[in-house]
Amino acid sequence: MAHAAIYVGFTVPQLLRGARRIFPTHSALVVLRHSAFCYCTVNGTTKSKRKMDHLERTANNFRQDVISQAKVCGITNESETVKRLRLAIANKDFTFKAGQWVDFFIPGVSVVGGFSICSSPGLLEREGILELAVKHTIHPPAHWIHTECTLDSEVALRVGGDFFFDPQPGDSPVKLVLIAGGVGINPLFSMLLHVADLHGYQESKGNGYKMGTVKLYYSAKNTSELLFKRSLLGLMGAFPGKITCRFHVTQQRSQICEELQPHVTEGRISEKDLEKHVSKDTLWYICGPPPMIESISKLLSNIGVPRNCVFFEKWW
């Protein structure tokens, strides 16, 4: 989920002490209701009359009651414009599902950010770590992350969102097609990492949820803007035939590195790319800018994908 804002005028300690008071279920702050998670409409249209802020946009979404303090324990450059944060979570009751986002509270910053989690639930369970990848913009939380955030900076997080993949051991196996545009890769990368954990558990224990194949289509302007590409190549190598990725670039000017070349297509994701994956046991997850979601939704409708098998989250 892209960052969005609401000016609330409270510091993080106040938020931690009075979360229920500040954000009651039917508060005037959340009168405008709009879900970041939707079934595709018949014509795939996803336009809104006006641009809503994060808390308005997600007013009808699930939110945990828990607001947890977190400390920054790692900062790396995922690309020239995207920083990746590792956050140590203090609250042991803090959990999330692959694909969900966090409300991001910063001491001294009155704007509440909203960022999709890019790490797996398994990493949180094993190490108490959560990761975010945030693009640099003038939006106050994103700007703070890129200009003021340091190791040991403290923030507060609250999990929310209905866009997720969380199969249970007794569920029927499904295949996934994940379609990402730009930094819309974040929740889908979390899903991919969760799938890798499911495969690993199945292989080591011989039980648990039996995962079908996963295909990722990931579109960006050029290969330098493809996030997590080394990790994605690693996942394909670790789970051959089970996890596959195709990178699409639309404005590539430089030579594509040898390692990526076999996996890169120059041009947009097409109907021909997607139609080969249509089946009754395939679920489709899309995350990216609204125009991309509208375009992909129309493609899926054209090739006969049932609307109740398609889920998307708009990236603003």
C-alpha cells in the first residue's frame, strides 16, 4: 500500500495510551468508507471521485487492537529511491498475515503513514522482525524514513488490511498468480516469502498446507527499479518449478544484466501472458497503481477469470 496521510495532531505516546479514543470505530475521522481490498468490478474500474487519505481509505478494513512499539534495527537501500527498514517488534502479541499493511506512527510527526509489509509472517515468528520498503516522496512519513530515520529510531505500528494470503492446513491447494506494478510488489513479496515458508515446512515435516505453483509478473520502468530482484532469483532457484517470476520493463535504456536477462520481457504484461494460467483452482492477486489495476482487471475479465478469484489492492 502506498503511503497516505491524515493529520491527527497527536504524538506516538498519546496514540499508544489512547488508541481506542482517538480512532473509535465510527469516528468522524472515518466517515468516508472505502476498502483497499476489493473484488474486481465488471468493467475493472477502480477510480475514486477524490484521493482519500490512508485512514479514510482503510476505514472499513480489519485493524488489530494492538499498537506495538518497534525499533529500527536495520536500514538498507533497496534501490536508488527505496529504503528497506528492519524493525524489531516489542509486543509478542503482534502478528500479521502475508499481504497486510501497518499504520505507521512516528514521534513528533502528526501524519499517520500506511505501508505494506514486505517480509513474511515467519520472519516475525522466528526473529521478532518485520520489514518495510518505502519509496522516497515528500509525504511526511516517507520523507522521515529517508531523511531522519536512523538505527534505534523508535516508532509504533498497528496491523490492518483484508488483502492477504493465509491458507490453513486443511484448505484445498490453490495456484497463485501475483501481478505487481512498481512498489506494489511489497505485499506480493510478503506472500511469496510466506509461500516459500509453506513449501519449506511441507518438505521438512511432510504435513501442513500443500501449496500449488506461484507465478509472479512484476512490471517496472526498468530493471534498476525492480525491488527484491536478487531475493526473487533466489526463490526461483530454491523452489524450481514451484515459484517462477517474469519481470516486465517498459522504459529500459541500459543493457540488462546477464543474470536477469532470461527472466525479463520488454513491454507490458499482456493477455497472452496471463491466459495460460487460467484454471478453476487459481487465485489472482494484483497490487499497483490504479490505472494498472484497471487494465489488468479488464484483461482477466476478457480471458474468463471469475471475479471472485481476483483480489487487488490499489497503490497510491
